[in-house]
Amino acid sequence: MTKTYEVNNVKCGGCANTLITALEKDYGKVEVDLEVIPRKITLDIDESQEEALKVKLRGLGYPLVTDELSGFEKATTTAKSFVSCAVGKFNVATSKTE
């Protein structure tokens, strides 16, 4: 079933690229809406996969808006999102030169 989730810490196309690359193997086509705040991702997912998605998003630094995180967890996901964003931008830049 196609579902849309609101995610934190997504700032740009680099973040979107990281999300798409990290999630497409498990969920197929992934759309990231950068025109709204909070940002939204849309993908095909079974209800049984939702917990795994939450864990994966937190690991990338992009937790769901509905996740209840402690102050330390918020800081950690924010730091992870900066790294994920940079990796996403790097991958976009290097794919254009190939």
C-alpha cells in the first residue's frame, strides 16, 4: 500500500537523494516532497514493514515527525542527517561527472 510519512531533518536534494537511495531497495519507488514542511516521503509499504522503516530513517538521521525522541536522540539524528545530506550531495555530484 502506498503511504506518506512526515520526516524531520530533510533539508535539500542531497537529503532526498540519500533517502531514495537507502530506501528504494526495500520499498521500490520513493518520492520525497521538498515543497512542504515537514518534508514528506511516499513509498509502497506493508504495515509489517513500518517499524523497520522507522529504524532505518532514524539511522540515516531522518526520524518520523511522530517519533518521540529524547534530547540526546534528537541531537544524534540531527548530526547523522548532516552526514547523510553530504553523502547524498556527493553522490549526485559524482554521478553527473561519470
